[in-house]
Amino acid sequence: MSDSTTLLAAATDTGTGEAVVFWVVAPLATVASLGMLASRKAVHSALLLATTMLCLAVMYLAQDAPFLGVVQVVVYTGAVMMLFLFVLMLVGVDSGDSLVETIRGQRIAAVVAAVGFGALLILGLGDAVTTNAGLETANSDGNVQGLAALIFSRYVFVFEVTSALLITAALGAMMLAHRERLEEKLTQRDLSVQRFRSGQHPAPLPGPGVYATHNAVDTPALLPDGSPAEVSVSKVLTARGDVRRVPGSSSGVVERRDGDA
């Protein structure tokens, strides 16, 4: 048997534990990735993508690549994806916004990028299957040492290009959170005029028990003329008859009955 055949057999040999981990994690990663593409809500897509990344980290650890597995969890899942998730949750992009293409040409660019990434992935997997010398050779001096030697010597240019993914991730978060404003932003003056013209209370409602004989949630506050402010107590307590009557008032507020819950 030739050396190339021996190396190929060593690269394709799979242990029992590795096979069990693969058949447990790989279907979960596949389902999560398909759910990410089919989800109508951006937050759900981000959570499913984080699940896929965690599954990939488990696969890396099973393949004797602890450094890559830790980086997958700490950098991509713990930092980049959480950044995406927080931006989407704070901005509030919903399914209606995702159907509106606010930046022209982004769907065409996404299709082109997906086709290019697919071709690159196929070429990379084919090269790994045909020329892989096995993890034992790559990790002869340790996983971190062997990875550092390859990154900063043979693949230094690829590593620098890959580092630009963090900037691309930030730009992608900005594109996902981008919303085109269709109307003018209301100023403080506009909000004040709108609040007074609505006919409702322009100031906060008085709290229960203010200027009353009892400082409790079932005691209505008193207005400047001494009459109770019925809006200061809960409508539920009013419906149950659990609101205290202010002494000397002829309002319709009922006196609380002793023994009621």
C-alpha cells in the first residue's frame, strides 16, 4: 500500500465516539440552518444561526481541534452572533420590514455571494479529502502550535482576508437593522402639542393615596379641590368594590368592606 493511500485511509477513518457525535449533532445543525433560512423573523433566524454555530463547535472538538472549537463559541457565537441578536432586538426589525428591500441590489448580491461561497466550500472540501495528511500530522506539536504555524506561514494571506469577516459582520448587522424613514421625526415640541391635543392627561396620573388619609392602593388621591381622583386607583379594585371612600366626599367611590380579599 502506498503512502498516499495510507494517508487517505487515516484521514477517512472514523471512530465510534466520533461517529455518534456526528450523527447526533449534524442533523441538529442541518435542521437549525434550514430553519434559519425559512424563518420569517430576524430574531429567530439569529437564534437558529447561533444553534448551528454551537453544533459546529462540538464537531470541531470531536475532530481534535479544541482551539477552533473554543474560538467558534467565544468569538462567533458569543460575540458576533450576540451582537447581531442585540441589534435586532433593540432596533425591532419584524417580518414586515424584512419583506421591504430598503437597499437596492442586496438580494442579487446575496445570491452571488451564496453561489461563490458554495463553490469555495466544495473546492475546500475536495482539497481536504484528497490532500489531507491527517490530524495527527497537523497536531504533532499540539493543536494550537500546529494551527499557529499554518496560519502565520502558509495561510497568512487567507487569515488576513478572513479577519475582515468581523467588519463584514458589523456591516451586515447595520444592513439588517437599516430602516428607511418614511415620515419626519417628531420633535419635542411636536410630541408636547400632540400630548395636549389628545384630550387625555398631559401629566402623569396621580398615585393612589396622595393627599388622602390613607397611603394605599385602594385609596384614591385627592385633587386640589378636595375631591377624589378616581383615575388614581385601579379599575379592577373599583369593579370589585374594594376602594376606600374619602370622608366627606359624595363621589361614587365605594367604601371598602372589611373581610373582602
